[in-house]
Amino acid sequence: MARKFLLGIAILVGLFLVGAVLFRVFQDELMAAFLVPKGEFDITTAPPTPDYTDWSSWAAGEPGIETPAGLRPDGIEYASRDDVAIFYQHPTTYWSNKAWNGPLDDTGHLDLLNVRFLPSQASIFDPFGVLYAPYYRQVALGAFIAEDENMRGALALAYEDVLAAFDQFLALREERPILLVGHSQGAYHLLSVLHDRIAALELENELVAAYLIGWPLSVSGDLPQGLAPCAAPEQTNCVISWQTFGPDGDTAAVMQAYDSEPALNGGDKPGDILCVNPISFRQSLEPASAAENIGGVPMPSKAGEPLGAPMPGATGARCAEDGFLYMDRTPDRPFQQLILPGDNYHSQDLPLFYRNIQANLERRITAYFDAAGAR
């Protein structure tokens, strides 16, 4: 009996190893088969258009309603403020291949957003102003693998929602200065908002900063004139970005996507990818040590799970010449969730640096109001 049991284990291990080899060899084909939506993008079958005058189209923002964005790390006390208006656009949480654009009420999307990303991302910014987080008919995860006209049609539809939500946000903000926050697909869309609303409406001086994380953007090719990178931790009216990889991370897949998109300012995409170190908050190649990381906060993994206490020294990091952020170590197990091929810590872009981001927010917002008072 024991021999049969051990033989069964050996067979399972063998199948696993064969499967792992096959996945490495045919990774792109397998991901496309399981994730890319079936059929053609068709605007007539898209989910209903959100109404951003109705709070049901918002994940956070309705006065008096508690959301997972309001979670706080264990042991941390805040003096919350309400003099800044924060627009947070969440990353891709529609992982189904049933449609090119996800409906707002998809249960899988809502679970990911409410369990993982509102607590681990939006909660970073929530104490520093009045946070608004719209739902949108986001592009399905697998659409980004397709890189075809279907994807572009889906992206255009999603951006219509983001722009409509931002217009409603402008009406809600009551002359508060603006803090823009987006991750991944959210950052992609907010990069266009910088052009179509912040620059077009001459709101640059009302922008505290734009934290556009987890999407590669070109300094000269993508940023509108008048908006510079945040080179120093107290600089305002500027843009912050980074993408996190392990010490020996492989950025080839991200670079392929980056090179496939034209620059927003026209022409080919230059190679000057923006990287601001999320520990020192300087646009610099100087490494920041783990000792300077005052606390990462792991994302929850199940509904109702609270945020744990910050974990100081989660990792050090450096911006490299290629524009990507590389950690100086593999972080502890709580930060090993949802790691992508190439040692890409995409989903951990913010949790790893949770308390450093908050310390920077405090400095940058104070600097904004000091400068406004001087004017």
C-alpha cells in the first residue's frame, strides 16, 4: 500500500514538473487561450453606461458610507483631513474572459476590489482627503494580451467612463486641490486625464500630485507640457510613477507592451520611463535601503480580514537606468501574493511601501498648502 502511495506521489510530482515546463514554453499561448475574451469587441453589447450622478456607480465617496478604503493598519492612528479631493482609479479587477469590458456588478471584480485593492491601495490615501473611487467598464485582463483592435476598442470605452467620472469628481470637489491616484489600468487612463482635463482645463496649479503607479510612462513622450516628474519628495504639481520587480526581474513583457503604444505627445515612445523611488521619493538612481522602508502593509486575502500592522524593512529598492524599480531582496511571504512572471511584483507596487507613501503624502500636501498660502 505504501509503495502504491509513493508511486502516486511520484506520478503527481512528475506531472507537475512536466506541466511547469510546458507552461514556461507555451506561456503566452496558454494565457491567451484562457484569458483573452472570445469573439469581437462590439459596442452594442457592452455593459450599461454608468451614471456617475448616482452613488451606486462609485466604490467609495458617498458621504457617511464606510467602505474597505477606510480600513487602517493595526496600531496606526491618523488625524484625517478633508481639504484635499482624491480621485482613485482602481487596477484591473475583471479577470473573466466573458467580455472585453467588465460590468460594474460582476461578483468576481467586486470581490477582488473590495477584498484586495481598496484595502491595500485606496486606504493608503484615504486619510489624506476626501477619496472618490469610481467603478468603470474596465478592460478585461486578457484583453491586454490580445494587443489588437478589440483591445483598443475596449480601452476607448473604459476611458469614456473614467473621463465621465472625473468630470463628476470636479463637480464634487468643492474647490479642494486634486490628488490623482491610479494603479495599472487605472494609471493608464489617468495619464490621458492629465492631458484631457488637467492640462486642457489649466488645472496644473490645483494638482497636488499624480501618483500613477504600475504603468510605464515616458517623461518626454507621455507627460503633458507643464507637468514634470516629482524629482523631490516635497515637489508639487508633478507626476510620480514606479513599477516593482525582484532583484533579478525580467521586464521584457512590460517593455513589449510599452513599445506597442504610441507616445501621447505623438510619435514613437521614447525610452525615458519615469521611476520615482517609493522609499526616498526622489527621481534618482541612488538606492534606498530596507532600513529606510518604514513599513509595508500586506494586502488582505479574504473578505473581512483586517489590515495587519506595518512591517518595517520590507525591502530596499533602486530605480535603474531602464526606468524600473528593483528590490534589493525577495520580500517576506505576506508580500508574495499575485506575483507575475518575470518576478514582477505588480500587485505589490503599493503595499510594499505603504507607510513611506503616507509619509510622502503628508510632506507633499503640506508643501502644497504652504506654497498656496505664499501665493
